[in-house]
Amino acid sequence: MTVTRKLQGVFVPNLVPLDARGEIDEPELRRYVDWLIARGAYGLYPNGSTGEFLRFTAEERRRITTIIVDQVRGRVPILAGAAEANTRETIRACEYYSTLGVRAVAVVAPFYYKVSPNNVYAYFREIGRNSPIDVTLYNIPVFASPIDVATVQRLSQECEKIIGIKDSSGDLAHMMRMIEAVRPIRPDFSFLTGWDPALMSMLQLGCDGATLVTAGIAPELTRKIYELTTAGHFDEARRLQYRLLELFDTVMNSADFPEGVRNALRLRGIQTGFGRQPLADEARQHMAAFDEKLKSWLPVENQ
Amino acid sequence: MTVTRKLQGVFVPNLVPLDARGEIDEPELRRYVDWLIARGAYGLYPNGSTGEFLRFTAEERRRITTIIVDQVRGRVPILAGAAEANTRETIRACEYYSTLGVRAVAVVAPFYYKVSPNNVYAYFREIGRNSPIDVTLYNIPVFASPIDVATVQRLSQECEKIIGIKDSSGDLAHMMRMIEAVRPIRPDFSFLTGWDPALMSMLQLGCDGATLVTAGIAPELTRKIYELTTAGHFDEARRLQYRLLELFDTVMNSADFPEGVRNALRLRGIQTGFGRQPLADEARQHMAAFDEKLKSWLPVENQ
Amino acid sequence: MTVTRKLQGVFVPNLVPLDARGEIDEPELRRYVDWLIARGAYGLYPNGSTGEFLRFTAEERRRITTIIVDQVRGRVPILAGAAEANTRETIRACEYYSTLGVRAVAVVAPFYYKVSPNNVYAYFREIGRNSPIDVTLYNIPVFASPIDVATVQRLSQECEKIIGIKDSSGDLAHMMRMIEAVRPIRPDFSFLTGWDPALMSMLQLGCDGATLVTAGIAPELTRKIYELTTAGHFDEARRLQYRLLELFDTVMNSADFPEGVRNALRLRGIQTGFGRQPLADEARQHMAAFDEKLKSWLPVENQ
Amino acid sequence: MTVTRKLQGVFVPNLVPLDARGEIDEPELRRYVDWLIARGAYGLYPNGSTGEFLRFTAEERRRITTIIVDQVRGRVPILAGAAEANTRETIRACEYYSTLGVRAVAVVAPFYYKVSPNNVYAYFREIGRNSPIDVTLYNIPVFASPIDVATVQRLSQECEKIIGIKDSSGDLAHMMRMIEAVRPIRPDFSFLTGWDPALMSMLQLGCDGATLVTAGIAPELTRKIYELTTAGHFDEARRLQYRLLELFDTVMNSADFPEGVRNALRLRGIQTGFGRQPLADEARQHMAAFDEKLKSWLPVENQ
């Protein structure tokens, strides 16, 4: 049983297309979902950092997930970002997403405030005890309070509902320490990396999968690297991993995250619109300067 | 005219008492407002970092401000934290608070995501152009994207509605650079420090006032330091500034911010309840260990 | 006795003029010493960070101090930087400088390696116990292992030879905490700030003096601010403190520290030569672009 | 020709045993050299960070290298740390080591001072142009000014004498960017990682080798991981990489770096003595508490 439930493969932390008024563009979001699945996305992850969860209202976050669930119709598993204003609101979001039939929710550690490790533990313990649906921890120390190894170990021991972690630190040693500390006691616990440049290396070290910014732009490529690596074809996997880094660097250098993702997707034919964070003229020009490089890169993946 | 409108004195970034169920404790919040005004608060500042704006829903943030406005009844000016999920929601909050009759709103720079300076500028420009009410920038680089000197200067030049900045960096040089860059072109622009240990020094360097965590615990003391410093009584001001640092350090070391403020207020007789971020047992014990020190400190200020 | 011995006033962390071959330019160094004393330097501080102690050999460091002592001939006190490769070499340097008749030595905390607080304590304790001459601690956390408040307190209690600290952190709260912790038990202990933008504020909070980069360029100005502040003329002191910040920013922005100091001194007529760290062409051009601004600034101080 | 010259395998940044008076223990150093070679060290690297180059005098650094060269007698290549007080002294050290017949020198980027990228470039260019012996760049951003990708690319293009880089950042993406930028134009350029937890991953991504702290404690293990990985036996390599991380974490957590290495070596029978940085009593006790764990770990590698 456990084996079939484990989160695996490369999830897409999917971005939300917006229309000219800045509202959720539902038809394009539905088209984007199909586009991703057709190109090999293993799963979707609404309301993540790439999905700009913080720039939508609580109602919009629910609507985004509802649309995606409806469009996916069970073809791939969904990991729904459920972080809300406080523990109670987050648990309510877990309850709501549970009724939609998503595979699990993902909850980022407390952010803005710096919360110390034992209170990060207390936060997730309360969620883990009260959520009716499986929970994935989300560690992204550049944006939120870090989740340390001891915390992951305690939570995995005490909360059956907590079934995995997405770790975007990109720190190999940290991932290895977590795997070493948790896998013996919770073989079903899933380790997903959120750091694109380390996809191949993290899989080789024992990660179960990933949720990657670039998977939303080039799902064919991230799927290929996953398949090649898990099949032991490292030379070809390495070649593609270098290609992926190039895409990642180009997108990240083109604009404040995640506006560069929005732009790259436009070049692939998804009408993502402009994000809700206003862009200065200089920022727009800077971003446009990367279009040629991106265009020359992207078609190769389309072949 | 300008003189009477300028923000001055020490504002209280007021915390919100919660009841046993974690709901806003309206009677105690009203009592706390009166308590603060009776002890010398120059103004109130709901929905700041100390006010845990992020841990309330959008509806609760409006309710908190509404209660405070109603309780204050014009006795002191109110600076309402208006940061919402995105630019449009923030502008809507500005519109709403405008109808309540607050003095101005305060808007923190974009957080979670790292927004580069020119996009921070674009963000505030859009708010400055569309807000019906005066806007105060809020720079708190440990929690949010920094607002640099050039950005403050551009915004002060281009947006009349932007009338001041609360700067919690505690960086003397940064404050001086801002004053140097802005005061000649906008003499009405107000500079408020948000760094308690630097209150006296910042005032001596030309700041107009402050919004301080400790002002919510010992408003008598912060008022006294403000009065002594602006009157040129530096020896006595310095003595009290050292006392204030002691209180600040004790509160900040006792718990993750702002739970230590909640605890210190309990010792002064305000029933603040426990915050919405769960506390680990170790954290509660750690906090309790500071009670004696706080108690021995606080009565002195009550004399 | 103690009163007369206490370090006070603004010391100059003096730079070393180099000739065209990169060797110590002794005649110009002697001329610079006289120039500084004529313009109001309270004391000199060879082998500090501005003096690029690390870019000279151990022999050169001794020679620099010997030249300066000889040129000063007792007119002002000298604080000699004595940090060497290890504790024993540092103690030998203390012994050597002791024979020259300098007022005290200054020893930076261990650098390159990150040394934890209790080992920083062990390091200074060994020096404090074995030095035949008074020792000043030197805290500069951007370059070296930090010296925390508890360490300063323990050292001040246990080592009579340790008589002060130069703190370049620029952190007001840190300085206040040190003064609070040490002054009651060691009233003779001297607190010198090494952060130019905070000179006036640090003096007002109780510092005894400073050692400032800008004091090597405009000793008249730093002396004036010291005198005005200690005499209670704050309005004029503040005006000059803003001027000092402008000089500091211009120099620091013009080049990697301390090459900008070298350049500014050239504009004041001291033939400092070029430093031993090679400069890229772009760096030279960047530095030259600040010359006009510096020239327009410096003459005012010469009036 | 080029192929045979390329730096490959795992070098040992070897520590220097000290006697009871803190002097270089030459007999034990010689014994340690033989011990390392017997257990599989591919090469030695005196005067690195683990070798505490900064805590020896310039004369001692030369003596250390001379002893090692004499003891090695050509059995393995030697990479001699040559960073001295300034560019000219460093070039003189290059000249000296050149006469000893070492394979190459390694030069760390300027430290203490923060040197900007174009001046880091200027520094290494001057060394690259004047050194009579091959030079390896040494990037260790936690201790010294970082060497960025563009700098490595320019230097590899312009200076034939610069033949490789040791990079201790542990950043996979940074390593990949360097390899991508340099390998096409300089196939002979060698990339060595200095981050123990990433040994296997870095080799899989194309690194030529490593210089690792743990290689000085368990050279059998690092050699085995190198051999298994380059031979494509990843499952066994991964198992040992997890073992290596355990050793690395234990050593690094036991004391300020590199005193924990000294201690671990004592447990393997090398009389390393105590380092020149004094240790507080608490630090000694803390270190001793790791002995049991280390002893239980080390014998396995001795089997």
C-alpha cells in the first residue's frame, strides 16, 4: 500500500495566468494544465511560491485549486499549497482541499517573522494533528523560517499525516541528513527537492522527486532527467542537467522571481499575462533583453 | 498647515489581545487603547509587525482598525497598516481606512519574495498614485524587501500622498542619508525610526518620531525620552535610553517576536492571551524564565 | 592616575604611503604624521585595517610603528596594531611595541577562521595575561570573528592589562550593552567607536572616543565633532556629522576599502601611492570618477 | 601531454602536527605524510585552510612544504598553498615552491578585506603572469573574497599558468557554471571541489577531483568514493558518501575548524598536538564529548 502512495516524480509548482485586468484567466489556466500534462508533468502544485500564493486572496487560492482539480480530473496527483494566515486558517484550508480530492497539501514554514525551530515544530505538529489530509512540509529558507533536520525527524515520528518534505534549500548535505534521519523510521516519507540545478544529484542521493520552477516551462526536460537518472543513464542525464541549469539561470536572471517564469511561458505560447507585482520600466526592458536567448533555447526542447 | 499635519512623536505598533479561543478580545483591546493613551502614547499603529498583521485575515485586519478608531475617538492620530495580498487589495484597504478617518496608512515593502529596488519603487508608486489617503512607507529589511535611499527620494518627489517613512533598520547612516536626500525637497516628509535602542540618537539626528515595540509596553518611558531629547535634556534622556534598551533586550530575548511583547503586557495587567503561532513547551518555559526580570523592571516605570 | 591614562579622543588608523615600487615611503609617512598632528589628530593607530596590516610582512609592520613612534616624539599617544600569525607571535609583537613606548597595542579578534566566542575569549585572555603593555580589543565583525558582550565583560574583569575596545560594528545597542556591562566594574575601560557615521551618537551615549577612517583624511573635522559633542554643542555637531557622512560615503563608494582613503589623501596633498592590492582598470576609472566630488568637498574643510 | 598533467583525484589539505611547545613536529609530520600515502592519498596540499597557513609565519610555511616535499619524494603530486601578505610576497613564494619541484601552487583569493570581482581578477592576473609555476585558484567564500564565474573564465583564457580551481563553496550550480564557461576553451583546466558532502555529486557533474578535510582523516574512504564514482559504481559510492558526511559532520560539529580534524587524527594514532589558537575549557570538553562517536566510526574505515 505505502509504495503506491508515495509522492514521486517531478511536480510543477504551477503559475497562474492572469488576464489584462489582473484576474485569474480560467480558460488559459485550464489550457496550461492540459499543456503541462501533455508534456509530462508528474503532478501539479498550485499555491506554491511560483504560483504566487501570497499575491492572491484566500478565496482566490481556493478557486485556483478548484479549477485545477476540475481540469486534471485525476490524471495526475495534486499537491495543494495550503498556507494561510495562521494555524487555524491553514487547518481550514486543509479541510477544504481534502474535500476536493487532492493527493496532499503542502505547507510552507512560518514566514515574515523569524520563528525558532521548536516553534516551527509546534506549528507543524498542530497542523499534522488536525489535518484530515496528508501534509507535505515546505522548506524554503531564503523566504521562510528554516525547517531543520531535528524538526523533520520529530514530525515524521509523531505525525503520520505528515508524509514528505519539499526542500528548496538546494543543500545536498541537508537533504542527506534528513534522509538519514527519517527514512529508517518512515520509509514512506517522500523527499522532494525544489532546487532545479541539483535535480540529478538529489535523485542520485536518494530523493524521490522534485517540484521545480523549470518544470512549469519545460516539463519534457525535467521528466527526461528524472527518467534517465532513475534508470541509471547518467551521461545523458548530466548533459540535460546542464541544459536545465542554463534555462534556470536565464529565467532567474531575467526578472524578480517569478516574473521571469511568466515571461518564459509566454514565449512557449501560454498567455500568462503580467503578474500582480508592478514592474518598473527598467525591469520590463531588462526582462525583454532575455527573450532572444530564451527563444533560442526553448525550441530545442520542443523538438 | 504642513506643520500641524506632520507625523511626530512616538507611535505604538499595538498588539491585539486575544481570548482563550484565539479570537480578537474586543473589550480588552479597547481597554488597552485607553491604557496606552492614558500613559502617553502619541498615536496608534494597528496592523504593524507587532500587531501581527499577517496572522489575521483581511477581514480581521479591518475590524481591528475599526475598533481602535472607534475607541480612540480622535484623541490621538492613527496610522493604519494597510499591506494586503497585492497592490490592488492594498489600495482597496487604503480606501477603506480612508473612510474611517485615520491619519494615514502604513505599507510595508513587498515581503516573502525578494523584490528589487526598481520594482519596490513601482509598487509604492502605484499605491501612492491611487490611495485616497496619506501613505507612510515601512522599511523593515529583516522581514521584507529593503527600501533604499534612491527609492525613498524618487517616491517623495513624485507622490505627494507619500508623507513619511517608518524605518526599522536601526541604521543611523541610512536614516541620515534619507533625511539628507528628502528633507530639502519635502520638508513635510516625516522620518520615524522603528528601532528602540536608537530612539534618542535618531531624534538627535533629526528624526521626527518613532514607532516602537517598547512603546506598547512602557509608553510613559518612550514619551519621556522623546520629550527630554526634543527639549535638549540629553543626560536624563540617555539614562532612560539605557533603561529602554534593557526592557527591549529582555522582551526580545524572552521569545520569538512578538510573543515576548504579549507576555510583558500580561505582567503590566493587560490580558493579551496567547498568540496564534503555537509555542513549544520549551518556548513557554524559556519565556516564563524572564518574568522575574521583567517584573522587577516594570514597576519602576509605573512609579 | 587612571583618569589621565584613559584613551580618549579621535585616533587615526593611519595609512602607509608607498613609493612607486610599492615600498614604504618613509619620508612621506613622516610628513603625513606631522600633517595629521598639525590638523588635530588625538592619537595615531598604525597597523589597523586602514593601515592594511595584513598586506605588510611582520618586519614591515614593526618598521612602520618604529618610524611613527620616532616621528611623533611623544606629541600624541600611539595605539599599535599587534595582531600577528598566532598568539605567541602576537605576544612577541606586544613585547616589541612595549619597548618602543607606545601607549597600548590593539589586537583584532581571530580572522579568516570563524572562532566561537569562548575561544575568542581564550585567545585574548592569553594575550592579556602575557602582554607587558596595555591591550585594546578590536572588534570588526565584517572582517573578523565577533567579540560579544559577555566576552568583553569577562576579559575586562580578569585582565587588568586589557584597557579598552575599539568597536567597528557601528551597532549602537551593542555599544550600550558593553558600556552597561563593563563600566561599573572597570571605570577606566575605554570605549572607542570605529564607525564614522555614528561618531556623534556614540559619544553622546558614553563612548570615550573613536578611531575613524575619515580621521586620516579630515582630522580637523573629526576633532571638531568630538569637541562640539563633548562640550554639548549638538546642533553644530550634528551639522558636521552629516558632512562627515558625506565624506565617508564618497570615499567608501569610490573603491574597495581602503584604496579610496589612499585616493582621497592624494587629493589633500599626501603622496600615498597605490596600494599593494592590484586594481583593475575599471576600478581605477571608477575611483577617478569620484575625484571631482571629493575635491569640492575637501577644500571646505581646509578653510 | 596535457592529459598527464591535469590535476585529478583527491588531495589532502594536510594538517601540521605540533609538539608540546606548539612547534612544528617534524618527525610526526613525516610519519603523517607516509600514513596518508599508504592509505591512498592522491596528492598533498600543505598550507591550505586545514593546514592553518595563517597561523604559521612565512618561514614556517616554507619549512612545512620543504619537509613534505622531502618526505614525499615524488610519490604523489604536491599542491603548495602560496598565499602571502601581498601579491609580491605571493609571487616570491611561487618562485620558492617552484624550486622545490611541487606540481603547482594554490592561492586563496584576497581575504579579510572584501575585494570586488574585478580586483580579484587583477590580483590573480598579476600572479598568473609572474609565477614560474602552475597556479590553482582557491575559492572559499565563507573565509575569503569570492571568485566568480566570469573571473575564472577570464583568467583561464588569459593565463596559461592558471590551471585549475579548488572551489569550497559546495555550490553545485556554481561548479557547473564554471565548467560550462571554461572547459570548452581550456580542456586541461582542473576543477576540484573542496566540499566533502558533495564529493560524489561533483564528480558525477564533471569535476576532476577534490581536496577534502576528511581526506586527511580517512583517505581510504575518499579514495574509494572517487574510484567507485569514476568507475560508475554509484550505489556503493552513495553508501560511502553518506558515511563520509557522517564523519564530516561529527568532526565539524566537535570544534571550531580545524581543531576537530586535529582531534580526529589523534584518535587514528597521529600525534597532532593542540593547535595554536587557544581553546577555552568549555571547547575542550565539547570536543572530548565527540570522541566516542568518532572512535565507533573510525575503526570501520580501518577494517
